[in-house]
Amino acid sequence: MEVAQIAPLLSQTLSPDSNAVRTASEALDRLSLRPEFPFSLLSIAAGGENQGQKVAAATYLKNFTRRSINDDGTLSKVSKEFKEQLLQALLQVEPVVLKVLVEAFRIIVVAEFVKQNSWPELVPDLLSAIQNSNLISNGADWRWNTINALTVLHALLRPFQYFLNPKVAKEPVPPQLELIAKEILVPLLALFHHLVEKALATHDGTEMETEKVLLTICKCIYFAVRSYMPSTLAPLLPSFCRDLISILGSLSFDCAVTLEDGHMMRLKTGKRSLLIFCALVTRHRKCSDKLMPDIINCALNVVKYSKNISELDFLSERIVSLAFDVISRVLETGPGWRLVSPHFTFLLDSAIFPALVMNEKDISEWEEDADEYMRKNLPSDLDEISGWREDLFTARKSSINLLGVISMSKGPPMGTSSNGPSASSKRKKGEKNKRHNQHRYMGELFVLPFLSKFPIPSDANASQTRIINDYFGVLMAYGGLQDFLREQGSGYVTTIIRTRVLPLYTLSVSLPYLVATANWILGELATCLPEEMSADVYSSLLKALSMPDKGDTSCYPVRVSAAGAIAALLENDYAPPEWLPLLEGVIGRISNEDEESSILFQLLSSVVEAGDETVAVHIPYIVSSLVGAISKWIPANLEPWPQVVERGFAALAVMVQCWENIVPEELEQNESSEKWTSGRATIGGAFSSLLQRAWLSTVYQLDKEGEASAPPSCIDDSSKLLLSIMHSVTGSNMLLEFKVSELLLVWADLIADWNAWEESEDLSVFDCIKEVVNLHSKYGLKNFLVRQMPSPPAPPVPQRSIIEGIGVFVSEAILQYPSATWRACSCVHVLLHVPSYSFETDGVKQSLAIAFSRAAFSHFREIQSKPSSLWKPLLLAISSCFLCYPDMVEGILEKGENGGFAIWASALGFLLTSSFEPRLSATSEIKLVGG
């Protein structure tokens, strides 16, 4: 194959013309079948006409290699010649090509070197390349690029960052990793030491290539020791760690860095150094215990820069954050307390607390985007309402974590007090002094006393910025003491909340920054709130929930964190004295702000679930209030529904479930039945209005078959609403009023095309199916068996009827989704025995029986070797079809597999003579077989 034949096609894949790209891709796919194809791609990646063509070749080779992986995770045999050429190409290509091409190399490495322990020449070849690279070879006849060679080494080590066999309790170091460490990493550490000395001696700046080498070697060592500890590396760790400490000591946290600047590389190397320390302390105690004092001192020198946190760029703050993490890891080890405790005062006063206090950057970020600020600064998840984004590694987050670790550390044993003996002698027999001679937590001995020094804001001092900013740090610190406070008696929590948190809600001056954080704390401590305090906490949170914006200052985080805290209270069995004010307060806040309304819908769900029958009486009123609000957010086209609509539907689904749960009790009381019937009609009418807006008012598009499609959003919740509508129908007039047939047509189309299956996301659909059949039996539904031709201008193409759409759904459920097998099969008999089948519509019934029997038999053949209890629904579903059309079903089974009818009959007979735990009642089984 000529390279000239492939290169133009690769260039063509970069064209803005989609047709040209598709044509070129199809041609490349045809050429990829030839054995010389990957060699040609490699040649172009290394020496193409331009950078775009080289990157395209490298990208295609990466994808081609990934596609070549077999099902068992191995590659089809890669020739030695290709692997040699790939390694040579990697050692000389430019950085932008290397970044892509090394991914293809890594795929082969995992499949052959890591999993199969083949490719024996790889390590010696790579060692030779490193030794003969431009920055390492002493002579002038170097052949390869050092950065490229180390990048290849980095890719080679990357798979070893995780245990290869995590289920093995004490997995030995893989021999491949031992070989790499012995042959390559050990010599590299000597080079690393030399380069560190050279870099630190350069006072007028940093040399970019040297810094890149240092960073890449650090990455390699990190992957080598993150899980395992190669035996040849362990003795060299003290010297290596001293070099890392020297690098960290050279970092500057007060200079502006750019991506091109060598200082940026130095910072990245410092970050990787701290990650190595974390790995050593956590995974390799035997190797790191003697190094811990030096590691602690190094980390202490870094965390002191938290006082400048508002001035640090992201990378510098990440380094400070990691230094906090290193100290936390050390403190959690055996000798950690002894090493860290002498520095507790320094840490709290000069590192942790400065990272917690509010600064000008905080206020600026709040005013710019309060929602984003809240996500960044509230370090936990409140009912999925607010949380610290996982992609933000902040010094504040790590300092709070360290504070929590310190607070849970045990101090020295409590000595016996001066009056201890006399007090002890007066104890009743059998009474124990549990605190005598026990260790006390540092949260009690050290952290809480420190925090108590800061005065709580009051109307008298609220104008003092320092007091406000410091108290923000105090609240953040309390949030980090959750584990400690839960370990203590309720007295601690009561005192802190009553004297240090709740007074913030009574100030005449608005302090939204503090109140939002206070809300978060109350939510976090909801699980350990004394019962007598819950009412006061709830009252304060209810007040915060309705806090309006203050001029240009957004109070959105206040309201959202209050919603999360109230939900936490309710989930911990707190019941408000009255539910209606809370419901009205939540509904009243639902507005045009979709993000806030989305959160309020979640809270509303929590309120209804907690209130249950107490709240149920208000549901018709609530539903009527919400339908209009949800409708305005439903897109007028086929766009996916926004989150606020999905959560609105979820809240309505929770409400209707709560309402349905009280039906039996209400019907037993004659005086309440009229009220209940009226309420059900109100709910049904409201849901009908909402689904008409969602399904019938949407601008539909026609697919190739002329079917109208609607966005497949909230199928499970929508089905619950639709079920409620059908339950509310008491006559034919209500079918027309609520447009039930029209709604069912769209719903049947939606479920027919649905493929987003989950274990808990199909129950309502099956309930709806059975109720649809029941409703049709009572009143006769238009378009149930045969759908009327669409009116012009739609094309006169026959469309699916309601039962045909349902049939597609049930068939797919039987065929594809094990979690739905029982429920789907239980619908088969129901659908085949609809009482209104006639001679004209028998074809519909036949098509259903064909689809059901094919799906059930196909699924049965897949699980025939599994326990027979799994066969039961499938075999009985086939029985239902067979009783309707014996000859036709027998032909289907025989066509599916020679002797298929006998296989089914034999399996069915086996079931009838076997005893196993039934999944269907006897009545249901009789129905399935047409009894």
C-alpha cells in the first residue's frame, strides 16, 4: 500500500465538508483491512506533509489499535517489526503528535506487556533509547529525544498505578514493574538528583527542558509507587524524597506564572512531589516512617501560604491543598499524632484558619455567581442540593478535612484530678467513670477552645468586616467537626447551635454569607440534633428559605442551603407543627428561576414523603398550583426537557403516590368519599392539562414511517401521572374531557421507542398497561386496537395503535431486559385477551402473539443453561400465545430453532413437575396459560 494513497484521505478527514469526511472515512475503513495499513499510518504520523496530517494519522492509528482489541482484552498478534517502528516513531515525533501516538502505544503495552508479559525487548530497547537521548548522552551522536523517551516510559508505567489483581490481599509486585524499576528507574534517580542540583543552582530563571525532565520522572515514580513498591526503589527513597523536598522548598507562591514559563513546570513537579508523599505515607509505611518528620516539615512550610489564598492561582492553591492532605495522611498513621501534635497550634492559627476565613475573592465570586460560589465552598452534599464540586481541589476543602482529622485525634490520657479519689469513693457500687484514664479528643481539648475565641457577630459589631470574615471561618470549621460532634454527647451540639449558630438568624443586619454557611452546618448536624432543638432549628431555616435578595447581593445560596437543611431535618424524622405553611412557602418560592425552582421541587418531594397522610389532604390544591409553573418550562420543540421539568414531574409523581396511599382509608368513611372523589378529579384534570402541554402541544416531527415523536423524558413519572388520570375517569365524558385516548397514543409511541431501562424505572409503565386494558374494557378507547388515519397534511401512512405501541414495548422488555421479564410476561395474557377483538382486528392479536412468542423463546434460549426458575415467566408467556394460535406459535418455535417446539414443551413439563420458589401467584399463573 502506497503512503501516498492514504495521506490525502487523512487530510480529507479534516475538511469542514461532512460529505467529504464521510467519504474519506469509508475509504480508510476499506484500506484498514490490508496488513500494511498500520505501517503506513505510522509512516505518515512520523513524516507527514503537515502537522494536521500527522495528528490525523496518529489519531486514526490510536482508534484502529483500540478496535483491534479482542473480547478478552488482548490484541490480535502485533508484529515485532511494527512494535519496533512504533517505538522509534515515538522517540522522535513532535510533542503534539506524541501526545496522540503514545495512546496507541499504551493500548498495546496493556494488552501485551502488562497482561501477557510478552514484548521482552521493550525494556532494554527503551533503556537504550533513554541512554542515547539528547539530554543524557555525553556524546554528540545522540539519536533520540529525552522528553519523548521519558514520555514513553511514563505510558509504560501508567497501568501499574493500580493493583492488577485488587482482589488479592497481598499482591506481589508484578515482575514487569520490578524489571522497569531495576533497569530504568534506579539509574534515572541518579540523573534526577543531578538535574535537581542543576535546576536549584540556576538563580536567574528555570531551564524549560530540565524542568520537563524533572516533572516526567516524578510522574514515572508516582505511577511506580502509587500501589506497589518495587524492591530496588525502596532503598533509594530517602535520597529521592530529599530531592523532592528541595524542589518544594524552591517554589515561589508570589510570582505570576505562565504556561510557557519554566516556573509552571516547577509548580507541577511540586504538586507531583506531594502526591508521591501521599502515596508513600498511605501505602508504604515501612518505607516512609523514617521520612515522616522531614515530610511533615516540608508540608508545614507549604501550608503557611494559605494566608495568601485569595492571591494564589489555581495550581499554587492546589499545592497548598495537597500539603494539607499530606499532613492529614500522616496524622492518620501510627506515629502521626506524635509527629504532628507539636504543630497543632501553628497549623490552626497560621494555616488552617487563614484558609477558612472569608476574603475579598470570596465576596467577589459570590457577587459574580452565587450558585457557583456555593458549589465551590460548601464541602458536602445536602440531598443533592448543594455540594463541593469534585473537580475543585481547594485549600479550604483540604484544610477542613485536616481540621476534622485533628479533632478526632486522641490526646494524652486524662490524669486523675486532685479530687479524683474522693469522687471515686463516693460512687455507687457498679458505677463506672467512663472518662477516667481515657484519651480525650483534640476537638474538645484544642479545636473548640480555639474557635471560641472569635466573637459571634451581633447587631453591635456586624459592621466590623474582620469579625464577619473570621466568623465565616468559624462556621466552616464547625462544618469540619461533624464526626467529632457526633461522637460527643448532645450537650456539645446543643451548646454550639444555640450559642454560636442560631443567633445569626435573629440579627437585624443581613449577613447572607454567614447564614448560608449556618444552613449548611444545621443540615450536616441534623442526624445528631437533640429533639428539643429541632423546632428552633426548623424555624430558623424556614426564615432563611424565604430570604429575598439584598440589592445586588444574591441570597440564592441562603435559600438553597436552607432547602437542603430542611430536607435533612425531615429525613431525620422531624415533623413540623404545621405542614401547610411549609408547603405554601416552598410553592410560593417556585418562580422563573429554573435552578432554584428545580431545588425547591426536590424539597417538595421530601416534604410530601415525610408528611405522608398528613400532607395528602392538601395535594389537590398543591397539584393545581404546580401544573402551571411546570408547564411554562416545557420546551415548545423536541429539545430534551430541562432539569426543572424533570424534577417537577418527579415531585408530582411523589404526590400522586401519597394521594393513592390514602384511598382505602378515605373510602371507608362515607362522609369523606365525596371529598376524595372531587380531589381525585381535580388531580386528574390537572395532570391531563400538564400532559397535553407536554405531549399534544409540542411541535412534533414525523419520522420516516410518519410516526409523531416526542421527547422521551420522565417516562416513569409521566406514567404515574397518566395512571392517576385513568383512575380519575368515572365515565365516557371524562375520557373526552381529559383527552385520554390522545394522551395514550403518544405514551404508547414513547414507551415503544424507550430504551433507558433501569431496575426501578419500569413499574409504573406496567401498571399503566393493565389500567389501559381495564379502561378500554369499561368504556372503549378510541384508537386502542386500530389507529385512525391521520388527517392532512400528515401523510396517509398507517400508524401504531395504542395496543400495538404497548406490544412493541412488552416484546422488547421480554427480549432485552432481565429486570422486566416477570412484569412483561404478566402483561402477555392481559393483552391477548382484550374482550373487544373482532374478526376485523384479529390480525392485531396475531401480530402481538407472534412478537411475544418470538421474544420469549429467544430469551429462553439465552438463559436455558441458567436456573429453571428464570424460565418460568417466558414459558408461560409462550403458553398464552400457543393457546390463542397453536399452529402459528409452533411454526415460530420451529423456525427459531429446529426442534424448538419440543424444547419448549419439554421445559414446560419440567417446570410443572418441579418444585421451586414461585414468583407469581397461582391465579396469575393460571391467567398466563389462559385459564
